[in-house]
Amino acid sequence: MSPRNRELLALVPASMLVTAGFAAIFIGRADVVSDLSFTYGLIFLGICVATHIVIRFTLPDADPYLFPLVALLACFGLVVIFRLDEDKAISQAGWFVAGLVLFSATIIALRKDFRVLEQYRYLIAFGSLLLLVMPRMPLIGVETNEAYLGVAIGPLAFQPAEFAKLGIVVFLAAYLREHRDVLILDSRRFLGITFPPLKHFGPLLLIWVTALFLLFFIRDIGSSLMFFGAFLAILYVATNRVGFVVVGMAAFAAGAFVVAQGVPHIQNRVDVWLDPFNPAWVEDKGFQVAQGMFAQADGGLFGTGFGGSIILTPLPDTDLIYAVIVNELGLMGACGLILVYLLLVARGLKTAMIARDSFSTLLAAGLSAVLALQVFVIIGGVTRVIPLTGVTLPFVSYGGSSVLANFVLLALLLLVSDRARREAVTTR
Amino acid sequence: MKTPILKLYGTVVLLFGVLMGFTSYWSVFAADGLRDQTANRRDELQEQRIKRGTIKTADGTVIARSRKRDDETYRRQYPQGELFGHPIGYAFASIGSSGLEAFYDDRLVGRRTELVTTFESLIGREQEGQDLEITLDGEAQQIATDALKATESAKGAAVAMDLETGAVRVMASVPGFDPNDLDKPGVFGKLSSDDDDTPIFNRAAQGLFPPGSTFKTVTATAALDTGEYTPDTTVSGANGKPISGVPLQNAGGADFGPITLTEALTGSVNTVWAEVGEDLGGETMNEYMERFGFNAAPPIDLPASQLPRSGIRDGKGKLIEASAASVDVGRTAIGQAALLVSPLQMATVAQTIGNGGVRMEPYLLEAAVDTDGRTAFKAEPERAERVMSEETAAALGEMMRNVVREGTGTAAALEGVEVAGKTGTAEVDVAGGINDAWFIGFTDRTAVAVMVERVASQGGIAAAPIAKSILERLDG
């Protein structure tokens, strides 16, 4: 079977899930029996088939499972959002259409050879940093929960960090593709210690400083952790030096500790993380985390069922959507969701492994890593593995920026995959 | 670069494993602890989203129902106001529940096993409670409440139950409270305050009072059933006989000669019954008290926390048996000394005697109907135990009929229906002449107990007429 036919077949579970999900909510609300759920299912299926056709014509050899897995996540998110707020679900569906357009545009623009991105690496890096600091700019910056993550230019509001993460991964892949040999070879000569050579120490230090600067500037541990983690992942894949990762993590932890002392907001997040039920703040700054935990506690093994729970948590459709999922689908549903992410990351890393050139490998590995880290940061925040910070659950949370950026991420992965698999076939 | 990618994947697997581990911890292993957190108000809100069943009387009068509010939550309404406040109780998310609402909470919210819940939510059925039909008679309840309110102290309680089944027809307690206002700020605290005679308190089941001479029926049961006495046994009714070494006075200092037990009950002669009690002894008295249900929580369908045990209380309020050395058995036998009882317990005494000696478990729930109209529960009268022989019951019944015919209880007499009864006047403030006035009795269908709290009156005057009007409604 051709990869594309396999992809089409793999979309069946997603479309079934979305129909079943909508049906469950309709029935659960005891409304009049409505065929609207099937309409929703059909619309979603239409979007999926359209995307599939775009891939079939532009990237015939790309990995057949990446898109169905994303579709599964997307429809899962859509059902949960629908259950929370009907209007938002409709607007989220609109974002999926817009995401599909951007997805197609990305593929068409980079179809010939996505490696042109390498040439623009510094421009991309600069653009990404600009995006990241935009929320702190006067007039357009938006503060949410004392962190600076949003931008509003007139009616257009978006979360620049979602797009910046792509640019940073592209830049890091390009930069490390260029310097990996020197990093490996020179460092070996440096008295056998796994420190990078001095000459290249500067740029790496610069990335470290940038991450800490972000932590200080946009006051968000999550984004900062995500970017620096992606950097370490790409650095590790590029050099195969665990020492770099260890030193990097230690440096980040030390820096973060120092920065956190000076930013009360981060200190608050840590306080809440360590003790969310402290009577001093359980109704205040700890409310979100505490209610998220209570929602999870009510979920149990199998959950309360779609539409079955009461929503007390703030931001149930974005930051805390995972708490709602645990509540309504239980531990089983939540583990299923994490497994889908794990499969998606596996396909992404598989793409990285079969890619023929270093840039492709590093790009695919970086994109997969940043996706995995984002999932870890937000779910880890909700489950109190780490302090809670405001990032979205990719493809599931409500939000235009998140949907658009993640569709571009998918497009990039498919571009790498298509090329890698074609080359693998032709050289066989 | 394959090796680092594989290791990277291993790291991701590890991290996601941590996420699953934490999720299982919070959602399953630590879930109970999280539910107990004071900041967790999910249960309370969840409860408000369930439509509790409706509570009705047999004639269809709605006592409690749930109404949906704009925010999709339900609120309990009590259309009859305070009339059924005590037995039915209340159910509000903010202050909890009491009475029948608390006892039948599972039925009223339709609580089911987790498996059934999962199935029902799959087929999309909303959790809904069963409707309850109760045994109370609205009109008799109203009559009792009005009569108690009209008394001098406007405080008291009345209980009436079906003689053969134990189905409770009246459970009235005055002062009452309107459950509709209970969750408003400050209301609950005020209703619980002693300064306002604690209207929240269900005097009929929760209250403990000295029974006075109504307790002589228990002593008489022991006297006749042991075979030590017959209704015609002659005992001296002299005034000032020493009981536990201290002279005991008859009401009004009246001195009787040798009289029969029947006459002694009709005239409620203290010295006779105290002597009988002393003669029978603490062991026997305790035996019969326990057969009647004293020293144990009444087996009625109300929350155990609202059902104190009737019996003899020591100085610290602890329950002691009649055989204990510190007990004045003679005075206990005439309902004085340290004896404290609930009107519900005394109604059971009357019910037992009237029912040929068989004590029935009192109950308030007649039937429960689920949302599909199926009967989920139908009351089946439960026999608690045989307290005395049928002969004893018949003989005592005749003695008690004499009380109403020509004794202290004539005010309870009904036309066309023969009433058996016993009055009681428990002195709670001797100097002020304040008594708890009692009447217990039965017809061939209904048993009743009425207690008027703290009045300058007597059982035959203050309580007997109320019993009469209740019996008139139920048996007329």
C-alpha cells in the first residue's frame, strides 16, 4: 500500500473519534437528539481529507502516520473544547482551516528544497527573538497572569512564542549543522574535557544568556525551559556529547535560580508548585493549580465522561485542558493522549534518523524535541511535576497561534520526511 | 547521529512516563486526599447539579422539590414551609442536610454504583433521584402543629403512628423553622440558638424530657407481664410512703386507701406505682424498658445523629441501667428521678400496648419511585419485638381506657372511638409550678404521644386535648 493510502486509512479512527465524541456530548447533555454531531464529524473529516489531498499531491512519499496522529489530537482537542464552549469550538475549527492554508502554503513554498531555510538562519533567529520580546513592547504587549506571552495589534492577537519556537529550532539546526564538526573535534582536543572549544563557546554561551534573558524578560519558566531544552536536544543529537547536556542543564538551573530570586512572579509559581493548598493562597494564586488537581482527583481511572464534570478551573480550554481531560476521560484517557504524543514524537524522530543530511536530521529532531518538551512543560505543570506555566497543549488546546504554529511544525516535519524517504527509496 | 536520537527518544519516553506516573498519582492514588481538601468544593457543586427527588405525602402534597436555576444548578424548595421542617429536614450544599433528606440522600440523588454510573453515562442518562412518598398525614400534622403553637409556652412535640405498622402519621415539633430560608446568612445560627428555643431542634425525636406519669404504663407492663400483679391487685395508696428512704407525695398530697392497680392508674397514684416499681426491682424494670426500646436509638429512618437514646441519665448525662445502684427505682417507675425520654419513644410505648404487645419499628418512608416510574422501595412493617403477652396488653389497654373514661385523661375522649391513654405531668420547675405536660394513648388504629413543654398546667389539661384532635383527624 502506498504511504498516502495508508495515511487515508489511518484517518478513519480520528473521524470516528470526533463523531463519537460529539455524539457523547450531545447525548450527555440530554438535549434533543441531534444530527449536528455527525455534521461536525463530516466537516472535520472534510478538513482532514483536504489536508490529505494536499499532502498526496505535494509530498507523496512523506511519513503516512504523522498527519493522522495530529488529526487524532486535533479532533480530540476539538471535542473537549466543544464540550467546554460551543462557540470556541467553532472558532477552533476555523483555525484548523486557517492552519491548513498555512500548512499548504509552507509546503508549496518550501517544496523544492526546504534547506533554503539554512541560508536565512540569522534572519530567522533575529525574527524569532523579536517575536519573543514583542509581548514586552509598549502598546502591543499583553500581560497574562504576570507573564508576558501575548501580543495584540489592533484586533489581531497572538502568542508570538508559538511561532518563535519554530524559528529557534530552524536556527539551531542550521547553526549546529554548521558547527557540529568543530564542536566535536575541537572539544576532544581540549584536554579531553567535554567542554566546547573556546572559539565556539561564545555562541553557546549566548544561547544560554538568551534563555535566561527570556526567563527574566517574559517571566515564563515554561517557554524558557522549552527553548533551552530544544537547544540541548539538538546540541546532543549534533554532537553525541552527554557532557554538553549535563553542563548545559546545570548552567541553566544555576542561572534560572539566580534569575528567579529577582522575579517575584516566578517565586510565586514555585511557591504554588511546592504547596498549592496553602491556605494563604489556595483561593488566590494557588487557585488554578489546586482546582486543576481537584479536577484530576475526580477523574479516577475512567473519568466522569464527556460533559460530565463541573468546570471550576480557570483557563479550562488552554493551559488546564489536561486537567479537564483527566477529569472527564480519567487516567486511561489521559494516558491514551500521552501515548498519541509519544507516537507522534516517535515518527518525528524516525524522520530525523532516516534523513540523509545533517540539517534535515537536526531540524526533524529539534521539531520533535520542542513538541515533546511543550507537552512535558504543560502536562508537567498541571500534574505538578514542575511549576505550572502558560504554554498550550499542542493541537489540543484552544488558540489560533498554537494551531497555526503547530501546523507549520507538521508541514516542516512532512517536508523533511518526504525528502528523506524518497532518497532512501531511490538509493536502495 | 542515530544513537543520540534513540537516546533522545528514550529520554522523551522517560519524561512522558513521569507524566503518566504523576497523573495516576493524582487521579487515583492521592485522589481521596485531594477530595478531602477544604478548598475542594467540587462535591458541593456536583450535588447542586443533581435533581433531587421530590418528597410528597400520600395525598400528593409536595413537601420538597428541586428547581433548576439559571446557572444549571438545582435548589431545594419546601412549598409547605415549616410544617414538615423537622421530620423532612433540609438539603443545601452550603449547610448540609438533616432529617429524611439526609437519611435518604442516596435515594434522593439516585446514587448508584460506579459501574452503573459509567453505563448510564454512556447511554447518556442524567443522574436523577427517586421520588419519595412519606407516611405523614399533612392534615394531622397541621392540626398538631397548630395546637402546639396555641399552647401557653408554644413549645412541644407530638408523634402519632399507625398501631399495627409503626408508620408515622404525625411528627410535629414547635417552634418550627422554614427550611426555605436556612442557607441564608445567619439564619441557621439563629435557629440553633438557645435564646430562641432552638427551633432547628426536632423535639419529637431529638428532644429528651422527663416523662412523668406516662411512664407508669411501662411500670404497669412489667407488673402485669411478670405475673406479680393483676389489674385488681390491691396496693396501699397512702400519701408520704417512703421510696428509697424518702417520703413520696401524691399529686396534691391526696391520700388513698387500699386501691386496685386499675384505680391507681386511673387516678395516677404515685405512691402505688413507685412501690410497685421498687417491688419489681431495677433488673425487671430495666428488662421491660429495653423491650420497649429504651437505652437504644429508636429504629426509625432518621439520621442516627438526630436520635438520642431514651433512658436514665447519670449526673454526667451518661445512660445507665435501672438496675444500677445509684438509681432511685421507685421514682423512676413513676417517670421522675433521672429518667429522660423522647416523645417518639413514648409514642412507641403506646403503640406497643395498643398493638397487643408487639413493638413495631416506626418509619417515615412509605415508598420510593424511580425516574421511570418503577417502585424502587415499598415499606414493609418491621416487627421490633414482642414486649409483653397479648393478655397483658389487653389488660393494660383496658386500664388505660379507664384513664380516659373516668380518670386524668378524660379530655382525650372521642365520640364513637374508644381512646386508651395516660397523662403525665413532669415537674421541671417546682417553685414556678412549671411542668412538661404529657399524654400518650391509642385507639384501635393509632398511637399518639403529645408533650407540651414548660407550661403551668397538667398533662390531662394541656396535652390530652391535642392528642384528641390528632386522633380525631386520623381515626374520625
